Amino acid sequence: MNKTFIHLFLSFIVLPPLLPAQSPTSTYDPQKISKPIRKIVKDIAEKNEIHGDAVSIVAAKTPQYLRFVELYIKASSEELLELVEHPNPAVRGYAFWGLAKQHYEKLEVIIMSHAADEQLVYQIEGCKGSEIPVIDFMFWVVTPEMIDWDCKKLAIAALDRLQERRGLLKKSRE
């Protein structure tokens, strides 16, 4: 099949119905989150950064990272799914990471629904930190041999589909 036809088909037939679902906060319902988890989420959102498990030259586990650990251990999959839609980008990133740590079966569906999540979040691992789009962090979480090897990782074909979708979304915005 002609590659141009496929791109046109995806751009005009498949993609438009999916675009309204791209807003990460469109469906967030805080009432679906238990009180103890809401407290953790509030603290994560206040710091509004994503920290890895080894920060600075001493490879410390920061209070922000320890909040994440508490979140993914205590939160149910249903709560993490809801938190992936949270207005705060650090909460969304950590919720997605938590689902990956729980080896949630439908990670590809979630990451595809966030392909347009370009909101910036400060992310630090080791001695390096920078502002990145939330979707980039999510991509790293599920990419083999990147962030946290204990997480569920996606196949290269799924990661390629995500990158292609991001490219189509970018073109549709231009």
C-alpha cells in the first residue's frame, strides 16, 4: 500500500476522532482517589519534578522519589490510571511509571493516548536535570534499557508506532 495514502488515511480518518481525548486533564476525577493517595499526590504536585532513584553525586533517593515509591506501592491500578489524567505533569509521569512498575497490561494504549502530552516537567536523574515533555518521560520509562529496568517495557514496534503518531500530531498542528 502506498505510504502517502497511509499517512493521509491516518491524518484525516483515524487521527481526528482521537484528538479530543488528548487533553490529559479532560477526564480527571479526584473523587476516584483515596484520601491517603491524594496526600501523596498533593506533595508530588507541589514539588512538580520527577526524580530518579539516584540523584546528585551521592546517588541519593530524594523525598520526591520516595513519594513516588509510596505512590506506586499504595495506589491501586485504578487510581494510577486516574492519576495519569491529573493536571500536574509530575503526577502524570509518576502515575505512568507506577503503572509500568506494576506491569499494567495496557501501557501501550495509555502512552498512545498521551502522544500529544507535550507539557514540560523538570526531570532529574543522577547529576543531570532538564525540562522535558511528559510524553518523553513516559517514552523513556517503557523503552528497553532506559529508566528502571524492573518496569514493563514495550516492544520496539510499539515505540515506533508512538513516534509515528507523535509525528502525525505535530504535522496536524502545523
